[in-house]
Amino acid sequence: MRHSEVSNDNNMQIIEEMHQMAADDIEITRTVKVTPYVVNMAASSEEFNKHVSDCNLDFKENVMRKVQTIKLKDTADLNKKVEELKIQEASELQYLNKEY
């Protein structure tokens, strides 16, 4: 047997082993083994999604509280400015009435 024939046989054997390993990997859908642990990917994914949802809910609630606080402050500032304008208008109207 020639050297090239031996290399081809070795290459074919390696390729077949790789195909078998790939086929074995495809069969693993629900759990993944990371030595020495076995992880249930569906449960982990569900737990992660619940955590993200809970965090987002807290985040949304905080944002809504801050928005409400800003609205109240803006309304108070606006009411204060309106009152100042009313006082200024009354003062100028009183001045005009004295003039005429």
C-alpha cells in the first residue's frame, strides 16, 4: 500500500468519525452535558426569560414612576408661571386703569 493510500484511508476514517460526532450532537436537543454538569437547556432558557421579564417589569414601573413625577413637576411649574402671568396682567391692568 502506498503512503497516499494510507493517508486517504486515515482521512476517510477521520471524516466518518466527525460525521458520527455531528450526528450524535444533533440528537442532543433537550440537555447539554458540560463535564461534569448536565444542563436542561429548556428550563434554563425559561428561567432566563422569566428573569428578563421580571427585570423589564421593574424597569418599566420605575420609568412610569419617573415619568409621572416629571409630569407632576412640569404641571406645578406651569401652574406657577400661569399664576405669575395672571398677577403681572392684573398689575398692568390696574396701572392702565389708573392712567385712563
